[in-house]
Amino acid sequence: MTDTLSAVIASVALIAVTFLSIIPILPTPLMAWVVALAFSWATNFQHVSLLSFGIITVITLATSLSDFWLPLIGVKTEGGSCGAAVGTMLGGLIGTFIIPIPVIGTLIGSIAGAVLFDALGRRSLQQSNGAAVYATKNFVYGIVVRIIGTALITAVFLGALVIN
């Protein structure tokens, strides 16, 4: 297979993965990284340099780990507790598998987990209402971070192809 055909296939795959980023359960930054790695490795890093691939790797790590660092940013400003942040992550994961509708199951699980864990820590369900709002915002922010991260990976890859 020629390098040009491989570049076209990899580019189309990366653009498709970027559009799939809206589905919460898919690890789209990692999927994009694998496509970039496969193409770069197959072409001996001639079209995508090691520097470009390093940038893609950093973006992939930051985006993939956003489910861990994103809840910590808004916990106190949104009125939630650290338990709400943990509940959001665990509830989202459990909700994804219990309710197999991609976006709905994760969102419901995140909200339920945030409220439950926040209520357990505060011992008051009434005080935990802010955790539901926090979980919803955090869920949306997570999707936005994933879309932006995957789009950046695609942009770095396409930029490297144009430069080289």
C-alpha cells in the first residue's frame, strides 16, 4: 500500500473517530492515538515526525485522563464534595453498563452516583441537590474535552502530513 493511500485512510479514520467522540463509552483519544501510531510506525515516522507523535501522545494522555482531573476542578465551586466527584465517575461507569443507551446511561449513572456519594458524606439528601447539577455539567464538560482532544490529535496529524 502506498504512503499516500495509507495517509488518506488514516486521515479518514481520524476524522471518523473525532465524530464518534460524542459517545461517552468510546475511548476516542486512544483510538485516534492508535491510528496515528499505526500510520507513523508503518511509514517509519517519515510523514509524522517523532515530535508530532509526541505531541499527539501528550494530548491523548491529557484527554484520556480528563475523567480523573476534570471532577476535581469544579467540586468546591459547584457546591459538591469530593464524594460527589468519586460518585460521578463510579456512577457514570456503572450507569453505562446498567442502562445500555450510550449517552443516557452514563448521564443518569453520573447524576445518581454524585447525589448518592454526596448524600453519604453530608448525611443530607437535600444538601446534595447541587451535586446533580455538578454531575450534569461535568458530564457535558467531559464530552467537550474528549471532542476537542480528539480534534486536536487529528489536527496535529493532518498538520504533520502537510508539513512533511
